[in-house]
Amino acid sequence: MTAKAQSADHRIGRFAPSPSGPLHLGSMVAALGSYLDARARGGSWVLRIEDVDEPRTQAGAAQSIIATLTDCGFEWDGAIVRQSERTDLYRDAFERLVASGAVYACGCTRKEIADSALAIDGARIYPGTCRDGLHAGREARAFRVRTNNAPVRFDDRVQGRIVQDIEREVGDFVLLRADNYFAYQLAVVVDDADQGITDVVRGTDLLDSTARQIHLQHLLGIRTPEYLHLPVAVNERGEKLSKQTGAIAAGRESLAEAFAFLGHTLPRELRGAPPAELLAWGVAHWDAARAPKARAIPVPARED
């Protein structure tokens, strides 16, 4: 049964990794949290490979992620969705926004906005140089969506009430990049709507992006899902675990670590049990309120 054929009260969650490397403990936490939250509520759980940023995609990473999830007992509903195969959907949404006047061409280079204030995610706040039209002699390099000073508010199921003034804290953000790739912010909004996602469970590294996604949902007339942002795993230097920071690839042994990270320590009698038994226990005992209300949690270094 597809997401669109489900009843109105049916919950649909998703795990949407970027194939820039193998799964590590941090991504296993997101996979486990999203899986348990969906299954414990009697819902569906879908898998989406977020490879819209093709230059960052590592060859073989998607296959590695799928193999690891399979080995760890995860089962998803329906076919795996890949963003690289959905460009037409993103273009349709982009053209709707252009037609509504919400999008404008930008001719600025990175160097030209390098002295702008830092946004909450470490990028630069766009100063609005091209908001009223391209300056003489300029050509469009990218396309941005207009923001406004109306604060975006939402209640995260773990992190609590979140309020963000996108115009002041982020600025008009890019939807179509200079290299002609659609930006993640647009792709994820279109995908979640198309797949009927009701619950987005992911790491807090994406918490600051949520207001931008809600802004796009409002512009496109899309229903806003519920959000639950889990703390991210960081190393001793406070860096998010990733291939770039030397994170060890995840495997079956990471499941127990991920359970403990989420405040759900497995009972002694399940130590060494098959992944399917661990996940079944997790579905029966999942309580989102036990997930730590923190942006990040350090984890000790583990040798391969």
C-alpha cells in the first residue's frame, strides 16, 4: 500500500540518509529513532536516499547504507526513493514558487557575501542585494526564495518550542544553486509531501533548517508534519560524527549503543540477541520522552 493510499490518521515516518559515506553511530541513532517511533505508533517507515547534492555523493555509499540497515534488521515499506531520480518534481515545485513571485534571481558570488553576518547554521546571511532585481550587467547565478519577518514557531516533540525569525537569522535562501542542482531545503519539502510523511524524526543538526522547510511548506500549500529532533553524536572535540571526522562505520554492534543513546538500555537477557529481537523489544518499549533533550551528546572514541 502506498503512502497516498493510507488512512488519514496513519503515521508515516522516514529515514533519509545522505550517501556521502557509510552509516556511523550518529546516523544509526537517527535510523533507529525514526524506525521505533513509526512502528510503535502502528505506522509505516520508508527509506529515502538523499542524493540531491550529487557532487557530494560517494560511489557505493547508498549500497553500503542499504546493506547495513538490512543486516541490522530494519525493514522499510515500499520501494527505496532516490532524490536523484526526482528532479522533475523539484522543478515543478520551483516553477510554482517562481510563478507566485516568491523566488528571485541572484547574481552574487560567495566572495561578495563573505563579509555578511553568520547565520545560525554557519552560512552567511544573505543581505538582499538582488531582491529588487539583478543589477546592470549581472547574470543569474542562483535563485533564492523571499523570507519575511514573521517568526516561524513549531513544537518539537523532544526539543520543545522552537521560534526562528528566518529573515533576520538566515536571510533569503537558495533553492536552485549556481551549479543547477536544486537545494536540499526544497527537495526535502517536496519529498516529504509526496511520500505523505506525517512524522519527521532526525538529528538536531537539521533543527535549524526546519523553519525554512516550514516556510516553503506554507508557500506551496503543504501540510507541516510533526517534528522530533534527536541529539547528535559528537566526538571529544564536539564535532558531529561523520566520515570527515573519522567516525567508525556502524554495524550490528551499534544497535545497542544507539538504544542506550536514546535512553532505552536493552535488558541484559537481550545482549547478543539477533537484531530482529532487539528491534521488536524497541518497538514495544519506545518512549520518545526518554530521548535526551539536548542538541548533542559526546560519545567515547571506538577503535575499528
